[in-house]
Amino acid sequence: MKRQPDPDSLYGAVTDDFLTLLKDFMEEVTLVSRHLKSHNNQPWRRIYIRSAFASLECTIAYLKAHILVVRKFDPLGLSRSQLRALKEFYTSTKKRGQVRRVFVHPAFLKDVIFALELFAYACYVPKRVNTSSTGWLALKKFVAIRNRITHPKKPRHIKVSDAEFRSSMTGIKWFFDTVSEFQRESLDNLDKQLRGMERAVKRMRRAERRKMKNVQNNFT
């Protein structure tokens, strides 16, 4: 008989990996921030932006991994395109029957919205990302700056102005604040559901005891 997966161990493995990654990134970002206080120059600004972006990417990967664990116990009714975006790959069979894995590389900003909103959906929270907020607009600028300095075409492309650096920090803060907000509301909702289920079980048990008591009374 096939053994059923243990939810706690699956969630624990995903969370442990994420926390280990995030800890390393946060140490890196903290170290770079310290250097920036005394050496606020272009190389350190670029290092900060790249390090921060990597921490955002690992957070999105964690949200997706969490959703995939939930799906093992709750089908969620996801479409084929949603599953592809979650796994970031799909399998394709060639004419000769060979199966190959095709990787999907979603645009980062679309992936942020997708992962956050699907995470909330997996926790039964109808929540949307506010794409008209100042923070979201700052995140868009941050991503554009990161892409520009990572794939420069001209010398000026690797320069990060004071205004761009401030905007980047605003976007980064908004991202982590929003992730925390989604997680907090999702966990609160799951806690309410759990307490509701516990109350329902207690009512069922009381009703069953009353029923059994009535049966006993009929025979006495």
C-alpha cells in the first residue's frame, strides 16, 4: 500500500529551504548596506540591487513551492497554464515517444502577481495585488533598473542615480511588506477555518452522544 505523504514534513522541507536561502541573502544584503553607508558608489549600488533581486526571486520560488505542496492535498482546480507557470516547465512527447522537459521563464512582474494571488487562492483568501500603488510602481522601476545593469548595452546603463536607488529601495520594501501581508491574512484565514472545523466536530460529537443516549433510553 502506497504511503500517504506527510503534510508537516513536506511543508517543513519547503520552509526550511526557503529560510536558509533567505538568511544567506539577508546577510549579503545587510553586509552590502553597511558598505554603502561609507562607500555609496556605483559598484556597491549595483551589488545591492542584484542581491536584493535574488532574494525576491527566492521568495517567489517559495510561494510557488508552497502552492505545489497544498495541491498534493487539495486539487485547487488549477489550469494547465497555471501548473506550467507554477512548475516553470512542462513535458512534451516527440514523435518517437521521447519525453522532454520544456522550461518556462515567466516575466518577473507577472510572476509576482501570479504567485502572490495564487498563494492567497490556495489559502481561500480572495486577495489581489494592488498594481496601482506607489510601491508597485517603484517595484517596476526597480526591476527595470536591475535588468538594465545586468544586461547593459552602453556605459550609462550601469549607472544608478540617487533617485533610482531610492526608488529601488521603496520597491523592495513594498515587495516584502506585501508578501508578509498576504501570508498573514492567509494564515489567519486558515486558522479561522481550522477553529471552525474543530467546532463543527464538537457539535457532531455532541449530537452523536445525544442520539446514542436517546437509543439507550428507548431500551430502558
